[in-house]
Amino acid sequence: DSGVTQTPKHLITATGQRVTLRCSPRSGDLSVYWYQQSLDQGLQFLIQYYNGEERAKGNILERFSAQQFPDLHSELNLSSLELGDSALYFCASSVGDSFPLGYTFGSGTRLTVV
Amino acid sequence: AQKITQTQPGMFVQEKEAVTLDCTYDTSDQSYGLFWYKQPSSGEMIFLIYQGSYDEQNATEGRYSLNFQKARKSANLVISASQLGDSAMYFCAMREPYSGGGADGLTFGKGTHLIIQP
């Protein structure tokens, strides 16, 4: 157990729908990162939050949004889902946002859009 | 241009042999970090080893070592005495600082699928 908890583990939904993925970081970690792993795009950084504030953005679509709450858990919201959004979504956490630091990854949420 | 290049899509290796997984990177920053992660078929991402750009010695973690050649922008992972449980996808990744003073997300390579044969 890495200490980073992601729920749900699996999600199947229809095109056009909206889903929310949840991540609880490791105890003491203030930064949360979201990644998408798909067959065609590989592993891509989506967005980072640090202590409730958005810190860095990667290749995140406008249909996707995220937030980090006062208790430091984070949610990734995916809307108007398309077949191509089917992927493994990872959350990772680290103590701070200063370089260099390593991450701890959660076990991922596998999203299937049908 | 790709920032992280892993040129070996797949590798077959005999158990107990040493394995070298290649990784080259591209950055204009002086300060950066290089990581290797293992992803078994179950899907989780497991951190293996880290090398900072200013670290003069190659990083080692148990059976894993990182052959860091800064001038060549190379960060190969070496697994000594491979085991059947080493069969997995292996990803090289780089973290560069961003202008805000903190650090951006990791950039991953496409991975190498390593299969250890008995």
C-alpha cells in the first residue's frame, strides 16, 4: 500500500457523461498530481495542486477540471466524456512542490467510456 | 522532439542475467531529476530509483542502479541478477523546474516491456 488512495478502482460510463475521480494523498503530503495513461498518448501529466492551490498544468483538456480541498484530498472531474477518454488515471502525491522530489503514486482508476 | 526516449519497446532476458534499459533525455535546464518507475501487469506505478542532475555518483537502490552519463544525456537503468518478478513495464521520467520556482509534473517515456524468462 503506497499510502495514496484512489477511488473508485474501476469506472464504466457512457459517452457524454460526467465522472469524478477521488484521491487521498499520503499523510503529510501537500502536493497532488494527476496523470492520464492511455494506449495512444502514454503517461501524461494533467495538473498539480499544492495545499489547495493549482500549481502547474500539463495536457489537461478543458472538459477536465480538478480541485484540492482543505483536507488535501483531490478530485478530478471529467465531463462530456468521449471514447478516447478511456484510460488509467493516476494520482500521485509528494510532501512539497520543491524540486527535486519523488512521488508516490496511487493504484489508479481505470475509466472505460462506452 | 521527445523529451524522454526509450528505444527498446520490449526485451526478453534470461533469469539471473543483468539487464540494461536505455533512456535518453532532452532538456536545456541545468537542474532536473530523473526517475525510473516499474509498472507490473496489475497497473500500479512503483518508484525504483532517482538521480538528480547535480548528483556526482550514480544512484543505487538494491538491485537497481542508474548509469547516469550527463554529457550524453543518458540515464540507463541497470537491474542486476534479474528475477521473474521483474517482468513489467519500465518507465523513465524526468522532472524539470518551472519558472514559478517549484517543480512541474513528470515527463515519461513510452516505456520498455521487460520479460524475464526462466
